[in-house]
Amino acid sequence: SQTIHQWPATLVQPVGSPLSLECTVEGTSNPNLYWYRQAAGRGLQLLFYSVGIGQISSEVPQNLSASRPQDRQFILSSKKLLLSDSGFYLCAWSVGTPEAFFGQGTRLTVV
Amino acid sequence: DQQVKQNSPSLSVQEGRISILNCDYTNSMFDYFLWYKKYPAEGPTFLISISSIKDKNEDGRFTVFLNKSAKHLSLHIVPSQPGDSAVYFCAAAANNNDMRFGAGTRLTVKP
């Protein structure tokens, strides 16, 4: 069966520090991978999606970037965090259908 | 640009009664619609979906209705149970592409 791992679960980082969130998927090949963010009291905003290694599409201009160095690995990064980057970050995968399956999320607090 | 809208941020229902969660969309290219359920500090879990070629899909206590002419869908939960208390997200996709989410509706089912 397929599983998705996302870490860390919580993170507190100072403004201006770098960020690296990692997500890996097991049990499937060539998944579509997604990074979403849920800001406090708001819905899920699509940040990045990837249909293959090295293929990244960005939905909104922002302080973040994403990379897909391996088929089942998706990384969300920032060189310098802003206060507005605080939120709940979710990695998700899908194969063949629009239904995406989510990881447990990372609560990022920028202080 | 909010292509998927959930205009009710919250809904409170008595246990055993019906819960009706509503969702509107603006993009006529959407051809697949999904509902996700989310508990605090967890990733959303897929609940039920419907293709645009149908107007109803039922799975146990959960039924999704789609009105394409009105660009409206709804999720019915009957009978509602306290364990159904969560945030429900409506999502839509076009041509098997990435999902766009609404802002979510917090459902509270009172015993």
C-alpha cells in the first residue's frame, strides 16, 4: 500500500533562517506531488506541484521554492523565512486521478 | 482568484440529523469534485468524489450532489455523528489536473 511521510511535524524558526521540509512517498511510482499551505483560518492553497523529477510548477510567487530530486521525494525550501510563511504545510500525492492523499502536515511557526 | 468557494465557515448540527455542506465553483472546466475531511493538526483525508457526468454519488452516510448548471455541489451526511465533527473541504479539478480547494466549513455535531 502507498504511504506518505512528511517531516518534521512541527517547526519553530526565526525570521531570516532557511527552511527545508521533506516529503517522501512509498508504494507507488511516478506520482504527482504537491505542496499545499493552510494559513490560520483559511483554506488550502496550492503552492507547487510536480509531475516528474525536476519538473516543478509554481502557483503563486512567494518566498518558497520546491525541488524533486528523486521520483518519490519532494522538498520545500526557503532561503530566508518571513513571518508570513507561518502556516500548516501539507505534502500530497496522486496517481492517475485527481484524488490526492495527504501527509500529516508540518506546523511551521516563524518567530 | 477563488475558483472554489465554501461560503459557510461553520455549521452546527444535532446528532442524528442531516448535515448539509455547500460548495460553489466558477470554473466551468472543472470536471471532478471531491470532499475532504480534516481534523486539527492532521492532513485532510479523502471522503467522497463525483465526476461531472453524474449528479449524485453515495457512500454510506455520505452523499454528494452536483448541480452543473448552478455550479454547485453539496455534501449530505445523514445521520450525523459527533465523530463527524471536523473541517470539510470541497475541491475541484479539471482534466485530471491539480485540485483547487475551498476555504473549508467547520462542522460541529452536538450530542
